[in-house]
Amino acid sequence: MTSLTWYAVLLGLVALERLAELVLSTRHAAWALGRGGVEHGRGHYPPMVALHAGLLAACLAEAWLGGREFLPWLGVPMLVVVLLAQAVRWWCIVTLGRQWSTRVIVVPGLPLVSRGPYRWLRHPNYVAVVAEGIALPLVHTAWLTAVGFTVLNAWLLTVRIRSEDAALGAVRGGGA
């Protein structure tokens, strides 16, 4: 198999992982809404989904159409970063349990999670998203995709984090 074929397989596996996240997120959202949860920041959700789907498509398109080479000195460390980002993402998901969703839904009365990676960081999942957004394209030297995603994701995360913090603060009486 060529390096591009292996890269396409990696991107396919990431896409399957995202689908698994969406299935789990849908279940968790139904659970939260059934317990009086309130969704916040709906407006940024469709662009977020489009950006993340676009990342996968752009990675493959740039690597293939741009004739990008696989450079082991870059690709191998970036693959390690991608795998570590996945581990952090799932650590966040497991830590938050039913409170985790790809949407911003806050159930009144539930305590703020402060264990797992949340002991050290307020938004550890977003650290994983940023790391993966840079590393996944660079596995196969798709540097334009890495830059483009990073810039768009930085804007989107400022919107999302503000929305999350406001939702948590409002529900918990002003303190996030």
C-alpha cells in the first residue's frame, strides 16, 4: 500500500470515530434534555460540524491533489500527536460521562466536573481538538489544511468557549 492509501485509511478511522462520538452525543443529549437540560449556542454548531467534516476531506484532498509526500520525520511524530489527542478526547468523554455531548447542554443542579483532565484544565477536550487539527493534516504534509483549520477553529473555539462558560455560569449562579 502507498502512504496515501494508509493516510486515507487513517482518515477513514477518524471519520468512524467521529460517527461514534455523534451516536454517543445524541444519547447523552437526550438524557440531558430529559432531565431539564438547556441547550446553548446552537448557532455555532452547524459551522462546527462542517469545519470538522471539512478537515477530513481537506486532509485527503490536499495530500492527493497537492501531491504531498509522506515525510517520516514529520508524519510519524504527528501520528503520535493524533493518537494522544484521541486518548485525551476519550478521557474527557469518559470523565464527563452522560454530561458530555458535542452540543452545549447544561443540566441544572449537576455539579461541575473537576476530576480527570478537568483537574488541570478548564477545557481539555479543546486542547485535543487543537492538537489534532494541526497534527492530522501534517501526518501527510497537508500544511495548508493544518493552517486553514487552525485559523478557522481558533475563531470557532472562541465562540464555543464563551457560549459554554456563559451557560455554565448562568446555570450555576454566575460561577462557571
